[in-house]
Amino acid sequence: MKKLILIITIFLSYKFVAQTYTVGSGNALDFSSNIGSSNHVDLGGLTAINNADFSFECWMKVSSVVDDPAFFSNKNWVSGSNTGLVFDVQDNGTNMKFNFKDPTHSRKDLTVPVNVHRRDWFHFAGTYKKNGYFKVYINGVAKDSLDVSTLTGSFLTSYTYKLGQDGTGNYFYSGSYIRYSGKMDEVRIWTSVRTQQEIRDNMCRKLTGTETNLYAYYNCDVISGTVLPDLSPSANTGTLVSCVPAIWCNSGASIGNFSSNKYSATFGTSTVQISNPAYGDFTVKNISSTAGIHLYRVTAIPNSTLSLNNLSSNANYYGVFPTDTSNAISYDVEYNYTNFATAMSGESNLKLFNRINNEGKFWSEYFALQNTVNHTMTKSLLNKRKEFILGTKMGVSCNAPTNINLVSYTPSSATVGWTTGGATKWNIQWGLQGFPLGTGTTTLNATTNPKTFSGLSSSTFYDMYVQDTCTGTGKSYWVGPFVFSGTICAIPSALSATNITSSSALLNWNGGSVSNFEIEWGLPGFVLGAGIPVSCSSNSYSLTGLGANTAYSYYVRSVCGASNTSLFSGPYSFTTNSLSATGINVNTISDIVSIYPNPTNGTFNITLNQKADHAIIIVMDVLGNIVEEVKIEEGNTIHETVHLKGSAKGIYFVQIKNANSTAVKKIIFN
């Protein structure tokens, strides 16, 4: 009976420690905070991997590299010819090296160029096939392999396996102690060779601990102490050695409760989506210049809600992780909150907030484009990893700044301005693109708007955040990031409209060297943000589905990258041509045709109230794509039911035309 009580006590204690920090990526091990001592985690013998197939996975962030420090090993790394194995980073972080040696055969070495130093958090996986190959994967992409078929013996040594050190726990080489300076999270060891797809499907989500062949699982989510729990049935508990409390830190790994991914050489129209019946659908689309992209969902309130004005009962947020780090990466996100009751009830006050990752304590509002017809929040041309959550401006007494824009530039400076929310002083943070808000260079109570940033490096992008400081009423939430460099995003000029007919016009402008633009159009006098949005990749756009003898206006702005757009140029106004006297007259369209219900939930009726000869009824979207087409034979009237269920919600046009004339009516699908 005493033995049973002891076992239950140990089990309860173990489960309590293991579940102390579970939001998103939670905590991580920060070996760089203990760089002056021989800090490491002793994982014990891990005997199952000494003479059999295994896979090792973890998330990593390398802070600095001196010589060739091991981050996973059970050997004395003073010589690669010693029995055992070692995984390390070396050559100032440009390479990772892997060394294997059994008691009787020659050592095997593999050096893989991956440039891990300061590349932010990345996912590493190594799979070892006995009598086969060792393979290295970075962010789910195979990088290199090594033939290890000649190593038939065991990796058993007199040392235990360590995280953050070699097997000795105190690696000494060439007159100095060599330390691993970096962070680690979500360490997983398997008694099988994981496939590339298995690595991809699990790298951005928490495990349950009961997965097949899972031999050790350290999610590193404890907050303090000297025990690293193993959440697998094997109970390979780790022990922290020579570690001070700073070993525990917020993790920046891209981890959620659910995840989805897509890898492709050319994504085309491919999307990545996570649907949720309570909180809505989140989609990543228009993906380019990356080998793969991950979308994950966290089913909890974020660990930090600083500067986040969250929606009531919103315990749900999303993250996007591109597998590459190039500035050429581009993707859009769309949050459809139709099924999110709280968001729908407060739709007019919705804001999309963002942060870099779980290491960032502060959230900021991200200038997302809201479509209240489709009930979506959209952000385009992103090129860095991000986490997103829906919030609100309701209840905020201090209004946030808006309309951040690049005012002027030189090769080494940039001047950025904004529209104040009402304050005369602002808090500003800025730094290299991708820095977590709260860690940048800060100016408190700045009185200058615009703000000039000097000492910029060539071909380098920077992020800037700003918040109003309203005396006596607190602070607004942060807004940003606004991305800038020494290159300006030029405002389009010379707006015009040509090839005007009774139902179309070709919009033209001078965009310089910019290739992406955003247009808003509508009837004259519309307010920016309330027009019909269109994106295009040339300095002209064909506008169709217009009414005859009707005035229209449009604005256009340049898009130079994520959050880096010019000011809108415009408005430019034009009037479509009149119709001839014969046929259907646009001025009497309400008498000629009945369209109901309008707005519609996807199905509506068209009734033509007079006879028409050889007419055509066309239903098209705002881009001019035909959704439905009906031909009217000689002398007939018509009643037609149209279904838009398979089409996107938004504005559509019903066009009725014959040889001599055209009439158009707008319908809203919501």
C-alpha cells in the first residue's frame, strides 16, 4: 500500500509541473542566459536510441556561436573520434555539424550550411536510419543526408545525453569552455524514422504525449525549477544542471493546438485554412517566394495581452510561419468572422491585432482592410511570421493614430508621419524588421510628427510602431508595424480614364517602378474606405459593369510591401457614355426590371417587366467576371432565379443589354 501511495504522489506531482504553462508555444529553455556556467539539461541514458532507428526534433533560436558548441550529445566532443553522437552549431552559425561514432568503425560527419545564427526561431529535425541514412530537415525542408550504414555498433558511452552541452556537461577545447548560446523548445525524440510529411504535419502543433513511437517529449512549458518533465509514457525526466532561474523564458516557436501547412514550388491559387465553427475561418492565400507555409491556431487567451483590446470571450488566435526568411516572401491573410457571434455584434468596432510571436509581450493594431459585406478582415503582402487576433476599439478612451506614411527619405534616413488620434505626444518604437514590440528602440512622449529615423543601413527594412499618449486618459493601443527603408513608396500620378463606353472605362496612372496597386472606386463623393476595393499588378485597370450616363470616381495608391503603401492619389472622376434612345433606357431601369431580394443571402430573382428583343441578362462581379448569363428570345418577357451560393460575398451587377443599349443595377450578396 505504501508503494501505491508513493507512485500516485509522484504521478500527481509530475502532471502538475508539466501543465504549468500551456498557452501557445509557452516557455522555452534559454541557455544563453547562463552563458557563464556549464548549464545544461541531463536527459539520462535514452538507451532506446543507442542502437536503433530514431528521430530528434526541436525548435531553436541561436543567439551567438563561439567555436562548435553542442546542443544535443552523449559524447566527449573534444574529439570526433570518440564514441557517441553530437549535434552542434559552428562556423559563427553558418553551419550545423553532426558527428556519429560507434566503438569499432570510422566516424561519420555531416556539415550542413543553414545559417542559423540570428535567423530567429526555426524547426530542426534529424532522422537516423540504422544501416541507412541520417537526414537533416530545416523547417520541414530536407537539406542534406549522410550514409551511416557502416555504423553497426552502439552509441552507448559512459556519459548521459545532454541538451545544451556535450556528453561531459562541461565541454573544454583549445584552452576555453565552449557553451551553446541559444534557446530550445518542443524537444521530441522518436524511436522511428519520421517522414518529411510527418515532420511538417506536427512541427507547429502541440503533441498529446501518446503518439506512436514517441520516446521522449519535452514541451519545456514549466516556469521554474530544476526538472524538465517528459510527457511521453517513457518518463525520461530531464534534470537542469548549473542553471539559474533565467533559463526559463517565453518561447517564440510557432506552436498551436491545431495546424495546417502547404509546401509547393509554385503555390498559384493554393490556400491554407483553419476553419472554426465558433470563431470563424482564417485563410492564408496569394503565397509566393517560400518553400512552405504553416498556419496554426491557439485555443486560449494569449499569455500576454499588453496593448490588446480583446473581444469579450475571445480565447482564440492564429499564427502564420513561412519556412524561409527572405524579404521576397509574400502572403495575404483573411479572417472571416461570420460565425463569430461576438465579432458580428460589434463589427463596426473590430480591429485586427498582431504580434511577431509569443516572445513579444505587446500586440498592435495592423491596419487591416475590413469588408462588412463579406465580414472579413484582410491584410496583404506580408513577408514575416505573424500572430493575429481579433480585437475592438470599443471602450478605448484614447484614440489610436492612423494613416502612417513615408513622407521623405535619403539613402540613410526616412521620415514617417501619421494622423494623430487626438494627442500631441506619442510613444514610438522602431528597429530591424521583425523585432518583437517591446524590445525596440523607444522614444517616450515624442512631440515631433513626422518623425525622422537616421543612420539606416542600405537594403535594410525597419519596423515602426506608434501610440497616442492622451494626457489624463491613458494611452491608445499600439499601431503597426509600418515598414520603411531609405526607399520611398511613390504616390501614383497622372490619373485618367480612357476607352470610356456606356458600361466600362480603362483607368490609367503613372506608377513609376512600382508594380502593385490598390484602387477604390464608387460614385463621386464617397469616403475612402467605403469604396469598392480592387488590387492590380499593372498601372491600368479595366472597370466594367458600370451604368450608362453615370459619374464615377476612383483613387489609387502604390503597394511597395507589407504595410508599406503610398498615400492615395485622387479622386479622378469621369462619366460613362449615354445610351441611344432605342432599347432599354438606363433612366427607367427600376420600371423595366425587378431584382429581389436586395440585399440577398445568395439567391435572388430577376423579373423583366416589359418585352425585349434579343436581349441578354448578365450577372457579374466587381472584377467583370460573368456569374450568370440568360438570353431573351424575340418578344419575350422573363423571370429568372440566380444562385450565388458558390461565389464570394460582395457587390454584383445585373446588366441588361441588347444591340442598342445597356442598363445596369447593383445587388449586394451578404
